[in-house]
Amino acid sequence: MVLVRHHYQLSGSSILSTAIAIIGTGYVGLTTGACLAHLGHKVVCADIDPEKIAKLQSGVIPIIELGLTELVNEGMSAGRLSFVVGSVEAAKSCDIAFLCVPTPQGEDGSADLSYVQQAAEEIAAVLPFEAIVVNKSTVPVGSTKVVERALKRPDVKVVSNPEFLREGSAVQDFLKPDRVVVGSDDQAAAMKVASLYDGLSTRVIITDPASAETIKYAANAFLATKLSFVNAVAAICEGVGADINDVVVGMGSDKRIGENFLRPGPGWGGSCFPKDSRALIKIAEDANYSFDLLKGVITVNDQQFERVVQKVVQAVGGETTEKTIAVWGLTFKAGTDDLRDSPSIEIIKRLLALGSKVQAFDPTVTNSKPGVPEQLNLSLSPIEVTVGADVLLVLTEWDDFKWISPTTIATTMNGKQIVDARNLLNRKDWEQVGFTYQGIGR
Ligand SMILES: NC(=O)c1ccc[n+]([C@@H]2O[C@H](COP(=O)([O-])OP(=O)(O)OC[C@H]3O[C@@H](n4cnc5c(N)ncnc54)[C@H](O)[C@@H]3O)[C@@H](O)[C@H]2O)c1
């Protein structure tokens, strides 16, 4: 049964304050904790990383996310938000514990539930009587039962409440969601979790755990499909002399299609789509269905990385060895500092493997950090990075890149080649000062 409820209360007017423990204070956990505190709940965020917690306790936010610093400060000053090391400390006096721990890709493509199981085992003994545990991590169908088994606490109900926020606009997405999904076999527990969001005006969909878990994977897989689809159409545009920018406006104006998520690019990535699409293929396999459509979506994405690499190869006349490529953008999208499964990193690795020298600038990556290839030279300015380069390759759609003067870059670079994998720059402006411009699908 799917029950749809609408709430029309003002933000911040939550009726009942609930004691909440957040287990895992990363992109999802920190946003969830800060936003629930904003809605009036009393929140304790826990993490196993003492460095992260020390930073948060002193008001330093370890990730880049618009509006998050303000919300964390607000919650801490109001005494509604605090940070502790270890899940036990947070869970021992909560009404509801949210599991926001990683679910990375396992060896066979399925989601690795070991962090979820571990967190549930840790808090099992200290959870107050009749507390509720919420799976906010993205977990495959059946994970509610996995958590129940790890908890071994018949009085504790487990509820699925998948998260749909996007990095870069996480706070906005949490406070103005398109919907809230709650999955449980226990109506009272589902209602209690749904009531946490009473301060938001949104649609709350209450369903069974399997449907809630499927909604999350299906939504991500569909978005990935849209992106692969538009990248495939972009490839056709290049072959037939059409302009993908006009094609997507024409397609997206159809309300059945919509303009969102129809922008061509270097391929999709990030911490969710790659692992979640592979996990859904595995879920389908276990349900005796071969999800060929989604397999194709992943193949098209891999081809897109290669198409960008080949544009660079073409720009340097076929010989990449010892050629210098300047890259603008390392994160998987603008507005975040997250490098996990970034298409930019994948494309850079392929260029390095072809013998190119690659130097890169990203406004959020000033020092080498996990995921950055060792041979990659990092630069501190978008202009400095272009010095002596044969090709400028735009891989992340940071707005600032749009306003850099082509005339300046014409004096710093060795060659006059641009590969704009985001169709971000104004083509005419660059061509006017002598650059050869290759975009995507144009
Ligand atoms: N990042 C996103 O955009 C996004 C969006 C929707 C859903 N999700 C899902 O949410 C989940 C979390 O993702 P994330 O991006 O926030 O991950 P993350 O890696 O940023 O954060 C996870 C945190 O959990 C901590 N942790 C691990 N085990 C712990 C334990 N036993 N006790 C306390 N803390 C522990 C880690 O130290 C880390 O800080 C994943 O399942 C992901 O698929 C992510």
C-alpha cells in the first residue's frame, strides 16, 4: 500500500522534538543531522573518525556544501546539535537512530553492507527500549531484515528512509525535497519517522521496505539513463551536424521528458550513480532479471569517457606522448569537493596512460588527496595551470571558468586547442582569439 500525505507547515515549526542519533557524519549524515536540528529536533552526530569530529566540535565543516556551515552553527548555538566519536555515545539516549554509513560497491557489484551491519551491531546493546533504527544509507532490498538480524532487538523497529539529496545542493534538497519516502512493515514506526519531516511542505510516501529500497535505486538508475541517453544523442549530433544544446531544449520542452538532467557531459560519476547502478543490476540478477538496459547505460558512460579522451588525442594531432594537457575541474560536478568516482579523474588517468603530461586546477582541490593520481600536477590557479599547455580540457562545470578571458589564456598556452566536455565556455569568444574549440555534440 502506498499512502501519500501532504504537509503544509512552515519550516522550523516541527511539533514534536525527537532525540536523534546520526551514525556516520559524512555528506548524508551531516546534512541530515544539521537539517533535522534546524527543524527543531535534538541531534547527536557520531563518526568513527576522531579528526572529523574534532573539526566539527570546533565549528569547522569538513566538506563543501552550500549553507551547511550556517545550519551547523545554528544547531550548535541552539544546543540542538552536537558531535561525538563513536556510535554508542550517540545512540544510548536516542528515540531514533539514523544509519548514514557508506555502502560501497562489493566485489560482485552488489552493495557492501558491512558498515551498516557493523554500525547496527555497535548500537544494539545501548539503544533505549522501543527505539527506531532508520536505514538512510542506500541499501539493497532486504536490508531492513539484515539490520534487524544484526540488532537482535525485537523491541526495535527498522525503517527504510532513503536519501535523495544531491551533493552541491544537499541542504536545499533536504529542506525542500521532491518527496520523502518511508518504508516499514510497522505503521506506527513509519508514522513516527514521517513525522520528523512535519516541518517540511512535501509529499510523504509511506510504503513497505522493499518498495522504499527499490525507489532509491530505480531513481538513481533512471537519472544515469537520462545522462547516458543525452550523451548518446550528442554523439549522433556530431555525426549529423546538429547542435545538442538546441536538441535538448527541444526535447526537454516536452513536459513528459523535462529539461533536468539532459545536459551532455564527460560521462556521469560521483559517489552514488556508478555503485548504485551496478548494485541494481545485481539486485535484478538475484531476482532472475537481466537488466540489459542498465548494462547498456553503463557501457555508454564508459564510451563517453573514451570519447572525451579521443577528442584530446585529435586536438594534439594524434600523438599524446609528452603533450601537456591543462584540466579545469576535478570534482564529479560543481559545488562539491567530492572526487569519488569522478569522470574527471578517470579521463585524466587515461590521458596519463597515453603518455601525456597532465596539470589540473580545481577550486576545491589544493593538495593531493585520496583519489588524485600521483603523476597529476595540481595548480593553484585556473590561469597558471594553462601555462605551456597544448590543450585546455574543461571537465567540471565550475561557473568561474566561464568568466576567464580567452585573450589571457591565448598568451599562456603553447597550443590553441580547447576540449570543452561540459559545453561551458562561449565558443565564439574562444574561436575569435584563434582557438580550435571542440565541445560535446556540437
Ligand atoms: N553522497 C551522496 O550524495 C548520497 C546521496 C544519497 C544517498 N547516499 C548514501 O548515503 C550513504 C552515506 O554516503 P555518504 O556520501 O554520506 O558517505 P561518507 O563516506 O561521506 O560518510 C560516511 C561516514 O560514516 C562514517 N562511519 C563509517 N562507519 C561508521 C560507524 N560504525 N560509526 C560511525 N560512523 C561511521 C565514516 O567515517 C564517514 O564519515 C551511502 O549509502 C550513500 O550511497 C549518498
